[in-house]
Amino acid sequence: MTLNNTTQGHSRPPSTANLWLAIGDETGRFEDPRSSGLHGVGLILARPAALVAALNENLAGRTIRGRMDSPVEGLENWLLAPGATKADELRKHHVREAWLYLQDGKRITGEVALDATHSDRVLTHLLAVFRWLAGHTGIVSLGIHGSGHEVMTDFSMGSDPMAAIGALYGRILALVKPFLGSSPRIRVLPGRRSEKINAASILRAGQDVPGPALGGRQTSSKTGGNRALLETMERQFWETLATTAGRWPLPSSATARQITFAGYMDGAALVSALEREDAQAARLIRDDERRLNNLADLACSLMAASCDSAERDLRIRFPDPVGPNVRFFAASEVMT
């Protein structure tokens, strides 16, 4: 990995601490352990100054910040065609909608090279943002992926999607920690999700769950699922590092461990914590959390597109390696 602490486009000096922000997202039907489809988590990992500079970068006449505020270019009319059901997608760069358009709307199939210029405008712009992220030297794109059976059964997570997702986040961040320099501080903001009201994490928490907002599901912030994700993530992080036989010394106190690695499910809570240690990072999360979430979605989609091509009618042919700071792991190789 070739990590640069880029500061272009921002006048405030970066923190003296070796601080890293990890913003995550997940893909797959975690409620279905029998599914052979790709399940996994993807995330972006970078220093705050590098993320600020990245959002200010220009790609084909538009800043990355502006791109993350809107759908993949060319998708707007298709999103509006069904009516109000897709209107909320007009405010975010959500790759899933581009895939639906390409596969169901335009029925584009076959294999396309990552460096191609396609006749379809949406596909051309999707390939452009994939190339931008895959080639970025200041942002690490990470992921772990596997089948539903591997992720939900083989790694002893039972039927609890939140615990499984937390374990994947914790393992992959532990795998890269030794490469982040001296005394890194990692602050994680996993993607939010909703759960069925009888999900394992809710039952285990023994909580009185409010009635579901839509379709028998409830946001995990009201169910105890967030706590399950964070607890499993942090436990898996330290357990993974503990297997290195002393090569990477572990902090002895709970306080020291929290300084090294801490996860937050709520952006406001992360901002409050960062205000005490890095003003630039706190302002970045406060002002750009949604845009960073969209970048995490892009990283997760890059993983799915490059690691699950056999399951898709439309396939993107990626170079090997995909990019200088891209690391996607098969769960069967790293989750033991």
C-alpha cells in the first residue's frame, strides 16, 4: 500500500496524531445464511486530511464532493421515471441503483474493461469513479467477502447478522493495523442497517423494541443491534492482533485500547469524540458524513464488482491488482 497524507485543498494543519478514519458499508443478504451470493463488508480507510483533499478533487469537470451528492451521472431521469419511490436516491451516489439501471433497465450484459469508454453514459461514469477510487494513493479500499454460509455459519457467528458484520470489520482492520505506522488511532463508523424485530441481536439484548417503522424491520439504533456490531468488531480486532504471537504489542488497559481503536454507529457521537482529539476530523464527519458513506458504498461496490463477477450478467474486467491501495480478501482465507 502506498499511503500519502495529502493535505491539498485544506488550509488547516493535520493532527499530529496518526489518526485514521474507517467508514464502512456492507453488501449481501445477511439474514439468509444459505445464500451463495456475495456477503461482505467494504470500507474506506484514510487520514482525515487525505479525505478532505479527495472530496475536493476534480474528476471530469466535477468535484468528488459534488459527485457524492448526486447519483451516478446520467441516472437522474431513470430514477425519476417510476415516480417518488426513487426520489431519495437523487441526493446520493448509490451504486446499487446504477447496477439496476444497467442490468434491468438497459439490459447491458457481457464483460467491460475497467478502462473502457462505453456508449452508455451511466456505465462510462460508473467506470470513471471506480478507476478514481481504485487508483487513489491516499485512500485504502478494503473488504472481506464470502458466501452466506461462510460468513454466517463457518465463522461461528450463528444467525446474528450484526455480529457477523462486526466480526468482518474487526478482522480486516486488524489485518491492516501493522501497516499504518507508529501508534495508529483507528476510528470506525460502520454503515447503519435495519433488522427484523425478532433478529438474534435483539433477542439477545432482551430489549423492548419499538414497533417497526416499515415492513417488519426497525433501525438497529433502536434494537441493540448496533451494540452487538461494535462489541463483536472490537473483540475480533483485539483477538486477531493477539494471534500475532507478540509481534504487535497490545495495550494493557481498556483506556489505551480505546485510544487505539474505537467504533461508533452514530456520526454525532463520533464527532463528539473527535472534537477532543482532532478538530479537522470532527469537522469532516460533521459536514461530510453522508458523502463519506457514499464513498464507502463505492468501495463496497468495487469489491462486489471485482470479486463476484461470475454471478453477474454484466461483468467488469479488472486489472490485477485492482489498484495500489485496494485489498479485498476472501473470507475463507482470513476468517479462521
